Amino acid sequence: MYPQLRVIANRLDQFAERTGHFIAWLAVAMVVITFAVVVLRYLFNTGSIALQESITYLHATLFMLGSAWTLKQDGHVRVDIFYSKQSRRTRAWIDLTGTLLLLLPVCVFILFSSLDYVAASWSVREGSQEAGGLDAVYLLKTAIPVMAVLLILQGCAIILKNFLVITGNDRPDKA
């Protein structure tokens, strides 16, 4: 029963997984650029505002666009004193309720409240306030609504998977 829901949930999970693996490479780029900034500063007594800002941009992008993958991996902070002792079905109810009442409303709020903010930044092609900085603040701000959409998609996967657990239709052999 409900094999379509399982397929949709799996596809949403796969999307989060692929996005997460792609975004994870930003951490490598951050390390390389940080190393370059240190070498430039201490060996050549020079620096680059653009390189320093790029580390901040990469960190923010990694954090925002990697949040859906972290959610999929159940890697967000959780106080599970009571949660871990519950049955699988009770945990599914808790996750479903939390997703519907907390995650999705917050993500929808972030999405819609950020649209004007991001549009204003795009309209002027907002750049760095620092001389020699990156002229792409508008691209960084675009990650805010993208993050919300990615979290909403992963939230939908969580809803579907927990619905299948609650209804007893979460076994792959029933597909």
C-alpha cells in the first residue's frame, strides 16, 4: 500500500543526498582558500579581501545549502532524553508533528520573508562594502530562499516516511 509515497520520499531523499555531497566540496574549497590566505599573509606579507570574503561566502553557503542533507542524516541537534526511549511509531508521530508544526512553518516564513530582501539585493547587484571585496552579495543572499526550499523538500520526505511508519506501510517488501 502507498508505494507511490515511498517512491516520492526516496527521490526527495536522493535529491538531498546528492545536494549534500555536492555542497560538501565547499568545505574542501574553504580549507584550500584559508590555507592560501594564511600563506599570502605570513609568507608574502600580502592579503586579499576577496579571498577572505570568499571563505565567509563558502561557509554560509555550506551551512545553508547543506542543512537539508543534515536533516536527512538526522544530524541536527535534538534533545532526545524521551525520544530515544519511544517506540518507532511514537517517534514517527513526534517527527511528523515537529515537521508539520515547526519545520515547515519556519521554512515557509523564511522563504517568503526573504524574497523581497533577495530581490532588492538582485535589483542593485549588491556587492561587498569593502574595497576589493566580492561583488556578489546578491548571490549569497539567494542561498536563503534556496535553503528554505531544500528544507521544505526534505520536510516533505520526512512527512511521507513517517506517515508510512504510522500507517504500518513502511516495509519495502510491501511495495
